[in-house]
Amino acid sequence: MATRERSGSSQVGASTFDVRNPATGAVVGTYPIHTAAEVDEAVAHAHQGAVWWEALGFRERARRLNAWRAEIAWGREELAQLMRQEMGKPISDAKLEIAMALEHLAWAAANAEQVLGRRSVAPSLLTLNQACAVEYRPFGVVGVIGPWNYPVFTPLGSISFALAAGNAVVFKPSEFTPGVGKWLVAAFARAVPEQPVLQAITGFGETGAALCRADIGKIGFTGSAATGKKVMAACAENLTPVLMELGGKDALIVDADADVDAAADAAVWGGMSNAGQTCLGVERVYVHTDVYEEFLIELRALAMRLRAGTGAAKIGPVTMPKQLDIIRGHMKDALSRGGRAVLGGLDSIDGHFVQPTILVDVPEDSAAVTEETFGPTLTVTRVRDMDEALERVNASTYGLGGTVFSRRNGRAIADRIRAGGVSVNAFVAHATIPSLPLGGVGGSGFGRVHGPEGLKEFAYAKSTTQQRFPSPLALTTFTRTETVDRIVDLLVSVLHGRKARR
């Protein structure tokens, strides 16, 4: 049986690939590399399921989505173990991820009708004879390409909302976590056995490209900016719209009046949890000079208590082998240019495990500050005031999220950060609230998951009018008279010609 290496390098004739536990190297599963023909077949089946799924209506779909939610909840122990095997996440963190995913699934099922259902819209004075309505209709079949770092929470942010909107979904999980994707689809099939409404395909980039070129209505993608550009190029061939959840280089700002202990705790969790493999994770910290030393002492003390490893360790392995080279390269660059490691450093990398690392005095143009590291590392920078902090934060090409700690000025500081979401006095709270949209600007992508905006991403707006009575001012006809033109001209002058009052 042909296999393919975890690095993703191609092999002629390969039909399957192995998934290895990043902590031990042991093979934990073997999965097919689906061909373009097989992807097209899955999409064709999805179109059949989509007709049935849409016809169910919002309430019946919600009932079935809630049954799926229960299946996931009942099987959360097995799912968490699978997440640990495939990408190394500690069990407690895996269960937390599952819990948050279920919160968003519940919200999507409960709110889809209110957000997307038909509603009346008032006409204008010139069109009073028309009854107007708008509704949001599903695309039919949506493709979702998911990441490995949060293999449940992140893809379900698209899958749940696409399903609630009335679409069937073909899901390509990451080649690092295909078992998680297959488990979620199997759980859905137990709850909704009637039709192939949610299917999984597995493989590498070629499989994802085939999904982009298939007969689908939209693609929801989460991953790196480099891969996102390839996805967009493939989708452009058929003018398939895309939702792009890309990377980040998020910052945490600590003002002079901040709760330093709470800010340090948030920085450690934001930077080190999931081995730093979080798009919304903290990678840069900017601290007001008045509390810089106090913050750094507390930050280092908290980070020193953590250990990357197996068993009861709070930090798991780095999942992707190539990411280790990026983490090492960023450290080398920072240290060679005057940066200092007050904790960890190059010696902290041992196999797939990277111990917590804190870097200070790192130049702002270094890779550790400008590029996504995706490891358990933090750069901590002293700033004279919040103006300097904001200037440095907003200098990034990314704009995904941010965190601010300040007792008095948190909201004012947050309002000046160029990002899709900011949390004040708590790390990444905005991503955990189902009713709030999540997404970025700039190099972090476009489109939104979660909240009403997330539901509307997977539907198109359809407007309908119905004439209630003939208009006394017949406008769209060649029989329009000069009298009608004079009346319309007078109305335009009255309605739109007045200068706005100051």
C-alpha cells in the first residue's frame, strides 16, 4: 500500500497516507487520498442531499443539528483522545475546544431562522405600491477546508453555520487530523442518516484544489495566507466565492494601570497554550514602561511553571515538522540581532517539543515580530505610552485579533487597534461568544464566521417584490407622460434637493 510522508511531499501512485502522533511518531491512522473524480462524486451526492436538507426548513434542521450536538457531547472523551493522538493537544484543552464548538453549534441552530428567514422591507415613497421582502437562501453545497490546530472548533465555525443556513457540506479536514474530521462526519450520520448532507474527503493540497474546482457554491477556508492565495486562485476559475480565515500576529497591550497579574496570566495562556499553535494566539506583547519590569517578572514566573511534554504536561508537541524550523529560525534571527531570551531559547527545542520561550529587546523588523511564529514563544517590548504601543501593533500586515489590559482606557485603546476583534481585560473572549462575528482584515483574510454575519456568509440575499396595486405614477413604461415626469421632478426636488441642516 502506497503511503505519503507527513511533510506532504508527493509520491507517484500514492493512494493513502499515514497520520503519525507528533509526540511519539507512531502511526495512528491511514486514510485515502481522494482524487478529483472522487471529490466530484462526493459533491454530486451532496447536491442530492442539499435538496432534501433545504426543504426541511429551519426548525427541522435545528432539531437534527441538536441531535448531532448531542452525539458530539456523548462522544467527547473519544474525540478528545483522537485529537491528542493526531495533533498532540492535551486532553483537557481538547475537551475545552469541543465545549466551545458545541456552544457555537447550538447558537447557529437556534438563530438561523431569525437571521436568515424572510422579512418585510419598507419601500420608498416612489414605490409604495410594492410589497418588499428579503431572505437568505443557501448556496446548495459548501466546501470547507479545515485546519489541524483546532480541528473541531475552527471547522465547525463554518460547517455548523453552513448547515444551519440550509447547505450540504463537503469537508476536507487537514491531512494532520483527518481522523477528527471523519469522526465528526460519522457522528452527523448517526443523527442524520437519511441523506449525505455532511461528507468528508481526505488528502493533501491536490484534494483541496479539486474541491475548490468542483461544483460548489462557496468555499470556507482556514489556514495560512500562502495556502489561502492558492485556494483563491483555484476558486477564481469558476468564480466561486471564498471565506478566508488566515493567520495572525496578534498582540497583547499592557497599560500602566493594568492588572499586571491578570495580564501576565493572559499572555502566558495566549502565547503558550496549544503549543502556541493558535491563529488568535498572543505572539507580541507591548508593555507600558511604568509596569514593564513588574510584568516581565510575573510573566517569567508563570511561564517557568509550564512544561512541554507528554503525560500531564500542559503543553503538547508542535504538530507540523516544518514549523519547528520556522520557530528555530525566528529565535536565531531575534537573538543574532540583539534580542535576549529571559526564558527558553534555542536550547528549548527538543524533537517536537518546544519549551516556553520569552524574548526581549527584539527589533521590530525581525521575523519574530513581523511573521507568524506559531510556537510557544513571546516577544515582550517596553513602550513609553499607548500611542507607541498602538503604532507598533498596527504596523503588522495581519489584523486578526488583539487583547488590551487597562482599567480605565481599555475600550479607547481597543478602538484604535486595526483588527477583526479585540478583547479588553480578557484574552480572546470575543472568539468564544457565539453571537459575535470572528474574522480578520489585511493579511488575516476576509469574511466572518460565528454570529449573524457567520450565518449570512453561507447564504445569498434574495429580494422579492410583489405589486399590490397599480402605481399612480407609472415610471417603468414607455407610456409615461410628461405630467408624470413633472411630478417626479418635483418629488426629487422636495425629497432630495434640500441642503442638510447643520
